[in-house]
Amino acid sequence: DLVAALAPPFDVVLVADCSACVYEEAFSALVGSMVAMSGPGTLVLLSYHRRVPAVEAKFFHLLKRKFVVVEVGRERIHRDFRKMDEVSVFELRLKESR
């Protein structure tokens, strides 16, 4: 397994523009890969360009089953990107197993 060969968990995982609506059939696999690379101390940074909110809501529904999801405030985003309202950045932390 490729993920196992990389020896996770990682301190930081970067995910950029992977929740686009054209990849809807891959949402479950994407979330599974993010979980496989994460551990209790992992910070996942997710950046994406909003395109189809109804479809993206499905992705975030799956994501929130496994991660605590917090949107990064505009003031924490580089000034060159603050004006791009359709671009969002989220911090994710793996939920504790129960």
C-alpha cells in the first residue's frame, strides 16, 4: 500500500483543490486517504475553490465524520488571496476514536 510505505502519520498534510465537483465519485477515497495519512497530532490544511456548493456539501459531510473542520479566517490568509471570496482554507484535525 502506497500510503503505508510513506510511514504516516505526518505532522502536516496539504490538500489543494481536491474537492472539485468533477471528483464527486472520489470523495470517499479522498477522505480515506486523508485519514490514513493523519494521526492525533496531524494538521491537515485544505484549500479549495468553491464551484458547486451542493456537491461540495457532500464532501464536507464525509469529511466531518472523520475530522474537526475549522475555516481559516480571512485575516490569516495571505493578503494576495483575501479578495478571492470563492477560495477557502480549512484546518482539519482527526477526531478522536471512540
